[in-house]
Amino acid sequence: MKRILIDHKKLNQTLAILLVETYPDGYGDDDIIAFKTPKGEYIEAVELRTEEALYLVKISQSLSHFIANFEENGEIEMEERAKPITEEPELELNMETEFEEEEFD
């Protein structure tokens, strides 16, 4: 299964709906996956599983806002997403690569 790191703004409508359905009350500390990219960038993300791939959706303040306000603003967000996305996902991770989890106080 492919693991794809992606920003929530680049999710298509189907994946955006799945994200909100997966985390209807938002995400908690137990949902967060933390790792460093090969370039040394520290990333925090939440999992979003489909039959084709495991998406790691980057955590940001705007992701929290997106989930909290999805039903109110869903139509507006979806209209903005209706434009075709020609960019590839930011980073594709090899399933066999293991990341060390770090704990932060």
C-alpha cells in the first residue's frame, strides 16, 4: 500500500469527506503520527486510509479549523476544490521505511 504525505488543501472532495467522517470530533494526540522526512523536516500527520493508499494528512491549524467547520463551510470548500489539481502529492513514502517516533513534552 502506498503512503502519501499530503496537505488537506490538496485532498479531492471524496478524500475531504472521508477525512471529516474519520475524525468527526477532530483528532486527538493518539491519532497523530510524528516523523522526520529524509530532508530532516519534522512532520505531524493523521492517517486517512483508502483501498488504494494510506494518506498522511499534514496537521496544521487550518486542518483543525477545516474539520471543525466542514459542515458549515463544506460547500464553499468544495467549490474551491472543484478546480482540477495538476500537482502531484508532495511526498511519497516507501512503506518499508521505518520512522522513529519522538516524544515531546
